[in-house]
Amino acid sequence: MKYGFSFLFISALFLGCNYANEEDFENLAVDMCDCFSDVTSELSPRGTEIFLDAANEGSDYRESFKEYMSEDPDAAYKDQIVLLKMADKKTTKCIKNLEKRYKKLYSLKTEKEIQKELIQQLDGKKGCELTQAIAKMSLED
């Protein structure tokens, strides 16, 4: 199961147009974090740790999550439900609103370049650590 599909979708929205500056990306990063913060804030500390470790230390989140499932199936199941919420109507609507709001962000950059810029802009933003981690993981998938 891929957890970063939403970020890939967002990145795809910003391909192929005119000009984007760093401030535009910073604003988009903050707004993207807001789109996901309701969902990611519901993730348990262990679930959060799994994804932060995967993004920052290169551990395999799939293996870590399997281990979590065997040790605490109820909590792991709840975290899976939280992760599935990333594809819910509220999150999808938020992403579509970002597309409308940031039309000027379209550029000649590749999808990977855009995603790397967004990840960089999320760096150090309080409360956006998990959003950034999931974005990094989706870039690697």
C-alpha cells in the first residue's frame, strides 16, 4: 500500500507551466501541511515514529508496520484507518482547492523537482514533520 499517492497527485498538478518562486512553494508547503494535519495528527506515536524513521533513517516502513501489527494489532489497525483517511473526500477537496489556488505555480520543472522543493519547504515547519516524511517516502517509491 502506498501512502504517498496524495503527494504524487499534488506534484502532478503543478507540472508543465510558467513560473514559480520560492515564496510560492513555501506557501504551498504550508497549505499542503494543513491539508494533511487533521489526518496525520490522529496517528499514534508509534505510527508516527515508523514513518519518521522510514523517511529520515531509511528504515523499511512496510516491515516496521508488519512488526507493529504483530505486537499491537488494535493500535496498528487504527493507524491504518488514519492513513486511509488521506484519500477521503475532505483531503481530496483540500488538494483540489490547492490546485485552484496555486495555478501560477505551474513551471517547467519535473515532478521530482517540484516534490523536492516542497519537501525542502516543509523542512523545519513545526507540525509538518509527518507530512514531510510521507512526501519523502512517496518520492522514493
